[in-house]
Amino acid sequence: MSLLNGRVAVVTGAGSGIGRATAEALAKEGAAVFATDIDEAGLKVTAGNITAAGGKVETLRQDVTDEAVWDTVMDMAAQKLGTPSILVNNAGIAIGGAIPEFSLADWKTQMSVNVDSVFLGTRAAIRKMMESGGSIINISSVAGLRGAAGLSAYCASKGAVRLFTKAAAVECGRAGWPIRVNSVHPGIIDTPIWQKSITQLGEGMPVNPDMPAGANAMDADVIAAQASPMGRAGRPDEVADLIVFLASDKSSYINGQELVVDGAMTAGG
Ligand code: NAP
């Protein structure tokens, strides 16, 4: 018996990286997946992979910062696949840069894509699931647990996701809505966002507090190997496995928690 048979899951940012791996892993466990992304070509690949593996998937081009679309996403998923009981707020971007030169426009874009989206998605999911129940999983980062030079806006956005998640979990519990809300905090995971975030950082700007100055000039794999005591970047499927667990009844008493998947990057020196 698969873990998620009969469940419907909405996954944002499902056209790439962690979102794609998550959509595929949820489908493999029997969930019907409503996969959304701003990147339609990426979504097509994800949907093709799921279908080829015998899974059920529907797709929608969604900009997660668009409030009007969020108002209809849960209904569209329900119409096509059944009432959703899983939401993975995964879509995100990382805008790097030193604080003195950082523009307010970039700050607002970072907050909009990484934080507004999580609020809008969680609100839409709670409205839909407050009686039937569900599990909401918000993708934060190790950057939501500690600071990183050159990534202040990203850190602020992921810290906001962490505490919004806890507040939402407490509110759902106190209100008697059978919805769990948890955050996932990946370390360095080998996806396009990680590759991009290195090239965006300014010269001499360490990627995180453990990095030597000038680390951005180094190869992404070398940086990942140095940052993680396990000597390598994580794979998207290693994050997806944790998300499947949080989506399933195997985690039925885990709520309002921050779960780290980082190869011991934040565990010590
Ligand atoms: P990714 O491969 O770049 O995937 C992110 C996806 O979200 C892309 O398809 C992207 O489309 C999409 N997206 C961007 N803006 C969007 C918007 N406004 N509306 C809808 N979709 C949008 O990155 P990833 O590594 O899988 O990241 C997934 C999540 O994990 C993010 O929240 C990220 O912050 C978090 N995370 C990643 C790492 C890591 O090392 N990879 C570590 C910690 C946390 P485009 O490609 O067109 O922009």
C-alpha cells in the first residue's frame, strides 16, 4: 500500500529542482499531483516524467505572487483531481547582493516570491482544508535559520517562512482545523537556484559564514563539498523524501516544526 493513495497534492515550483523531485515522489506514493510553475516548459517535463511512471498529474502555469490565481488554484485542483489535502509551497528565488548596494525593488521582489506566495498558498489551503484536513509544507532553507553574507534578503524571506509556518500551525490547532503546517530547511541542494546564486554574488562575497572570501569564484561542487561535512551537495530527491514523510500520516504528530535536510551543514564545525 502506497503512503499517499487517494490524496491530492498541490506543488508550486514543480517545473524544476526540488519541486519537480517532490511532485514525482508524491505521485510515486500514490498522490494525484496538481503541479504549478511559472516555467511551462519545465512543468511539461515534470508531467511527462510522472505520467511515464504511471502517476496522475495536472499542470497549471501559476505565478505564485498573483493573489487572484491563488484564489482559484485549490478549486481547479479539486475539480480536476479531488479535494487537495497536501500543499507544498516550494517555488522560490534567491537574489544575492551586498546590503549597501541592494535595491528596494530587489528586496520587494525577493519577499514577494518567497514570502507573499507562502502566505497566499497557506491561506488558500486552509480555506479549502479546514474541515477535511491536510498537511502544508513550506520550503524554507538553512538560510532561514542563520545569516549568510550576500544573501540578506533571501535569509530574511526564509526566516519569515519559518515563523509564519509555526504561527499557522498553532492557529490551525487552536481553531480545531485538522491541518499540520511544517517547514523544510534544505542546505545546498544541486539545482539551478544553487548554481545561479553563486554567480549572482558579488566578488569576494562569501556564500555563507563558513565560506572563505572569494568562494564565489570557485566551482559550485567544490563549495558544496566544503560546506557540508558529508562532502557533497544534496540531491533534490533527498529533500523530496522528507516532504513525502511530512505529507503522509507517518508524521501525524509533527506540527509547527522546522526540519533540516543539509548533510550536517548546520550541525557544527
Ligand atoms: P529551482 O530549480 O530554481 O526551482 C524553482 C522553481 O520555481 C523554478 O521552476 C522557477 O521558475 C519557479 N519560480 C520562480 N519564481 C516563480 C513564481 N513567481 N511563480 C511560480 N514559480 C516560480 O530551485 P530549487 O533549488 O528547486 O528551489 C526550490 C525551493 O527550495 C526554493 O524555495 C528555494 O529557496 C529552496 N531551497 C533551495 C536550496 C538549494 O540549494 N537548491 C536550498 C535551500 C532552499 P524559473 O526557473 O522560471 O525561475
